[in-house]
Amino acid sequence: MTTVRWLIDASYFVVAVLFILGLKAMSSPVTARRGIVWAGVGMVLATVVTLFSPDMRNHGLILVALAVGGGAAWWSGKVVKMTDMPQMVAIYNGMGGGAAAAIAALEFARGEIHGLVPTALATLGALIGAVSFSGSCIAFAKLQGLMERAWRLPAQNAVNVLLAVVTIALGIVIVASGQIDVRSILAFFVLALVLGAVVTLPIGGADMPVVISLFNAFTGLAVGFEGFVLNNPALIIAGIVVGAAGTLLTQLMAKAMNRPIRNILFSPISGAAQAGGTVEGTMREVSALDVAAVMRYAQSVVVVPGYGMAVAGAQNKVWEMAQLLEKAGVGVRFAIHPVAGRMPGHMNVLLAEAGVPYEKIFDLEEINADFPSVDVALVIGANDVVNPVARTDKSSPIYGMPILDVDRAHNVIVIKRGKGAGYSGIENALFFAENCRMCYGSAQGVVAEIIAQIKALEG
């Protein structure tokens, strides 16, 4: 082994260690920033080292591509709003899958893939990468508001299965033949891209966090497979780490919704009207002054943020309100549902941006037992994740999903833009409960008014 090859392989080993340490650090909000830095350093090292590979060519084009891609990523990372982070994650993830598929397409076109195993891995990576790319593009369009609603084709599940079977069968033919047929390769990639789009079209906002995580796992697997084809340890390591982490996260989030992944893909909560029992009672409206008073003179308040807070960009105002209450002697905590928002950890990111200390943020399992002793539960823009029918109504599409038990608090205040149902398409029984009051309006404006009223109460 030459000295250069040994140094490259040793560097890839360091990259692997940095990736694993970075991923481990990301498991805690306290160390997540450090983990991002470590993983970023590992990726830069892997990129630089790869440029020195003896068989590497076209360094000029590679450097131009790095400059263009890196510049675009830096600019978009600087200007993107925190509320737009889910769609940014979706499209970046899709780019990874698309890159893996493009690598396979290029290797097929050059005739560089030989042997049964490399061909099979390249084909599998191309399939997974293409599905992840087109599916992530649809997810981006939905989250960005470019696609206003979910689209469900006639006989959707039959179409999904048929597309998957035909695409896989064509992939098997490519692998078994050992011949590079341009028409077969082109048809394979087109079908894979269509499959990713068609599978994602009917999926609504309620299932979107799990779908983004699933496509993240797909991208990792695709990159790992193409790493084997190219005999590149950095791609193998990165793919395995991302694929494993994405798979575990997808399973955890599906468990948090009590929805098997097969149901998310084949029986999605699309946002259309769903089955479920009739909710009786009326919604009772309350003013910002009354909300301020009930929280100001409470002993304990739990804030439950949801997508409505993200859309309004109200996280800073919410933390300002919490600080005012704490100065008045009120204990304030934040409760986060695992699938609140539009991506894993969406609410945690927003609260961290506002400066909320990590020790004040609690997961569902940590805080649910406390709700019966909570004076006020303030729900800001959350809906399905606090709907008590998930515990009681077997006909509901969200039955069995673990929820935040805010309905068991002494008083519940819900800040909501209107009276519409959530992404599951069903009415929220919480809003009709005797201990619940509704405060309508954008979270930003309503919380600002509550702050003003709290200050007025303080004199």
C-alpha cells in the first residue's frame, strides 16, 4: 500500500470517528451544536482527502461544483427562516438521494459497473435514491405551500404496488442481464422517480415528519450502496450512519404516532374529512385579558407549542411571556410532542432559537403525569397531538396515538387562528371540553396582547 493510499484510508477512519461522535452528540440538545460541528469537520475532511485520491480526475470541475454548491448552501442557510426549516431539510435530503441516483446513472452510462454484486448494489442505490429525491421534492412543495393539499389517485394503493413491482422487476432484469441497455436504464430511473412522487402525493401534514425521516434513511442507504460500488469508504460510512439513524428515528416517530410505517405510506392521514364520532358541546371564547389573568395568578403553567406557533413566528413572544410569568412567581414549563410541527424536533429548534433553556422543555413521557396538577395548559397552534379522542374513540384515525394529556389540566387555553380541524381532518374534542377556552387569532398577535395585559396587571 502506497503512503498516499495509507494516509487517505487513515483519514477516512478519522472521518468515521467524527461522524459517530457527532451523531452521538446530536442526541442531546445541550451537545447538539458540538455534534454538528464535529460532523461538519468530518465531511470537510472527507471531501478534501477524496480530492487526493490517485484515480481522481477533473479537479477543476469538482472545485467549481463545490464552490457553486457550497455557496448556494451557505446563502440559503443564512437567509432561511426557522419556520421554513422543515422544507429546507426535505429538499437537502432529496438532493442527497438524487446525487446517489445520479452516481449510479453515470456509472451505468460509462459502463464502469461489472459483476453481479456491484450491479445489484448500484441498481438498488439508484432505486432508493431516485424515490427519495422525487418524494422529498413533493414533501418540499407541500411544506412550502406550493401544493396546497394532498392528492390521492383512484386506486392509490394499487397504483403504488404496481409501480413498485414494475420498477423492481425492471431492476432485476438489468442486474440479471449484465448488459447496459440505455432504454431499460432510462425507463428504470423514470419509473423510480414517478414511484417516489406518487407515494408521497397523498400524504398530509400529520404524517409529514415521519415521511421526511423515512426519506432521510433512504438517502443514507442509497449513498452507502453507491459507496460500495465506487469503493469509497467515506460514502459507505456516511451512508450507513445516516441510514441507521434515519431508520431508528422513523421507527421512534411512527411509534409516537402509534401508526405503523405501512399505514403512513398506504393509509395516510391526508387532511380530508375522516371517520370519527361526533363531538358534542360548544367552543367557548375568551379574551386575551382573561388569559393573562388566569395565568398571572396561577402557580403552574405548561405551554404546548404547535405548528401554529411556527407559522406565526411567535416563539420569541412566547418566551417573553413566560419570563414575565416567572418574574411574577409562576412556574412555567414547555411540553413537546415528538411529532409536533413538520419535522423531527421542529418545536425544540424554534424554542432553542428563542432562548428557552433546555431544562424547561419536557417530552411527552416526562410531563404527561403532571398535567392533573397543572393550573393552566396553554396550547399554541397544536391540534391533533392534544386531541383526547386518541384515547377514547376507536373509530378515529388518530386512535391510539400517544398525546399530551392537556385536557387533564385544571384550565386549558387554546390559541388558534380559526375553528377548523387539524391535519387529520377531525374535530378536536379538547376544544369543546368544560375546562377549555379558545382565544382566536394569530399566535404572534394574541401572545403580544397577553404580554401587554400581564404588564397591565402588574401595574
